[in-house]
Amino acid sequence: GYDQLRFSGTFDGQGHSIANLNCPYVRYGIGMFGQIMGATIRRVTLINPRVEYGWLSVGTLVGQQVEGTVEACSAQGGSVLGGVFVGGLIGRCCNGTVSRCYSTCTVVGRGAEEDIGGLLGKGERCNVNNCYAGGNVSGLRFVGGLIGRTTNAGSVTQCYAFGRVTCPQDPWIPPDAGGLIGIVDRTLVTGCFWDTLT
């Protein structure tokens, strides 16, 4: 799916899995659902999804989430590549909720390489709870094992990450990388941890 087709209903996968989902190049809003607005996505697992490349708002399940809820969803294995707002499950979440989700997808930034996260690339007034990420994550700026960047009065509760985070040192660009979250701005983080050995 992609940005021009905004899903605003309810999708209940009823615990089913989708294997080998392949999302080809789309510049903006790429994932099984390119963009959702006020929607509910629940109980679906993606097995070995592959997102070849997207420039902005890139995830395996959802490219961009505006309001609404994503719950009890996961991405197992696979890979996602993108430029900005890139996550193992969701690229960007604005005013929404992400609950009881996880990703073990490998996440790689390309190009600008900003806001790269194991589960979520960027959260803006987004509430993330009871989630985890275990895939390796690499990018240039705002890179986190779980979330690349969180801003504007969101929350992250009872979450953890254990993937390896790689952020090359550049003397001209502050890395802003973390095992859990790359950068936290006006966001309440409680009951969370990350594996310091990875």
C-alpha cells in the first residue's frame, strides 16, 4: 500500500500470518498499509517481510499512522530499508497508540538515514506500550533499538529492545543513538530497558 490510499477502517488478522510480503519502491508511505488514519490494525504477523526501499515513512506493516491503534501485531525476521521515519513495524506514528507489538526485522537507513527504529521510526504524541524489538538497526541520526525518536508529549511504557544499534561517528552530525530510543523529547518513558551487551 502507499500514501494515496488511506485506510481508516478496522483490520483484524485474527491471529493469522502473512509470509514473504514484498513492498517495492514507493517514495512516501510504504508498508502493508501505506497510511492509516484513525484505523485499528490488530492481530496480524508478517513473516520475513521485505521492504526494498522507501524515502519517507517506511515500515513493514504501516508506513504512516495518524491517530488510531495498532495492537498485537508483529514482524518476524525480514528487512526494511528507507530514508527518513523508518521502523521495523511502523515508520511514523502521529497521535496514535501502538500496543503489544514487536519486530525482529533488520532495519537499515539509506540516504538521509534519520529517525530509524527497530519497531518505530518516529513517534509524535504517540503512546507505545508493552512492545519490544530485537532486530539490528543502523542509521546516521536519531537511531534506536526500539524507536528512533519520540516527541511532543507521547509515552513509552513497559518496552524493551535487544538488537544491535549501529550509528557511524560523523564529526559534523551528532549521532543521537540509543539502545532503546535515539532521542527523547517531551516524552514520558517508564518501565523500559535495553540489552547493554548488544
